[in-house]
Amino acid sequence: MAEAALSPALAEGAASRLPPLIVAAERVARTVMQGVHGRRRSGHGDAFWQFRPYTAGDAASSVDWRQSAKADRLFVRETEWEAAQTLLLWRDPSPSMQWRSSPNLELKSRRADLLLLALASLLLRGGERVRLIPGDRRAFMGRAALPALAAALMRPVPEGSPEQDLAVPRHARLVMFGDFLQPIAEIQAALSSLAARPVRGQMLQVMDPAEETLPYSGRIRFDGLEGEAPLLVPRVENIRPLYAERLAAHRDGIATIARAAGWGFATHRTDQPPHAALLALWQALASS
């Protein structure tokens, strides 16, 4: 997402718009929070993983004073086991997400950001550790960390898909938000690479309603957002059934790949209430 970095004050203001969505999710969150909070998977090892900067919510006993003495800031020594318990969040920064079919709808990227932040809020409230990828190695903890996480989310996102991020630890959980409209072969390669680590998680496809229904008629020129050549269709209504068939086949392909890799896959439209997708995602994570 190519946007200028926001100040902490602006990020906090953006985060303050989330409570209606979070309140709508609390009914489910209260029932599943206990099962998610404090859950730890043993057996992944206590080997050293990395030093990372100290953040609000880290225990003072976790500070590595020897490493911190070498710099002008505090560092936490993180083990592989601890890194695996951090839930990773990624949203698609590609140009195709910067689109909406109507001024009355949100950009797909804005809806993805909203859902990501709402999920992060629920996770932080439940005592989970959250990290954004790619490029950001900080682990956010505690309800007070949401404004800082929002500020990090609003900064320009480096190019790169999750499977290319070498900082993703083994046995991690990952949630990906995007439109996933790239070729099936690319999606399969990415999930296979993640599953081999192994990394498990959830995919949420965020779509504009026009991308599903193709509601146009007559002679229409379609311009791509990612360098594709323009496509001129004489009568759009004539290709609508074929378009719907191919979109359904694409989604079925993603769902099949996700199941084979041990992932979950769901879809969401920007004309639908965001809390419905958040609730379903929260339930899927709680049962995984």
C-alpha cells in the first residue's frame, strides 16, 4: 500500500474508528478468547531465534541486558518457540487492491486494513503476540500496542509475498488478506512453500461486488491495474455467465490448494458487513 507514514496520533485516530467493528465481534470473542488466550504449542524447541527491540507489554525479565548494553535501546531475546506463538498478519499491497466499483464502497485495500486491525485488536486483547509481515520484525503485545501496530500498517509496504520472508519462523500461524486473483499456479507455489516450513493459517479473499457479478452492459473497456493490456468487450452481458464460471473455478482451485496445505480459505465482499468476516475468521483461528 503506497501511502505516506502516519504519525502515532493519526494512527491512533484510525484505530479509534475500529470499536464498532470490535464491539460487533465481542459476542464471539468472549466465548473463544479463553480457548485462544494462553494457548501454547509445545515441542517446537527453545533454540535462539532472534533479538528484537523491546516493546510495551514485554516482561522486564525477558530483556537481554548483555545485548542491550551494546546499543542505546533494549532488546528481547526471543526463542524459536516464542516466535512460533506470534500470529503473523499480511495484506496484499498490490495495485489491484486499490480499486472500488463505486464511491459508496471502500477500496479493497481499506477493507483489508480494517479487518486486519480489528483481528489484531481481538488477538491483543486475548494476550496474543502479533507481527506484521513482510519486513517488520517487531512483536506487538497488549491492548495498548494497537496504535503502534496501526502506524506500522499505514507505512509503505515493501514488496514481497509471505513465502519470501525469511523471518517467518517455523510452525508459525499466518493470516493473509488479499484478492488472490493471481494465477492458481502462483498461489499453489506460495502455499506449498509455507506449508513446507511448516506454516499454517487462514486466507481471506477481499473482493468488490462488481468483481463477482460483472454488472456492466454494452461496450466496455477494462483497464488493468497491474500493467495488463486493456480489454475491449463489445457486449459485456454476453460474457457474464462465462466470467462467473471461471471465477467460481478459480475460487474452488484456491480452496482445494488451501485444504491440501492445511490452510483455511474464506471470501468477503466490500458491500457486506465487515464484522461477519471478522467473526468467521476469529472462529477459524480459535479452532485451529
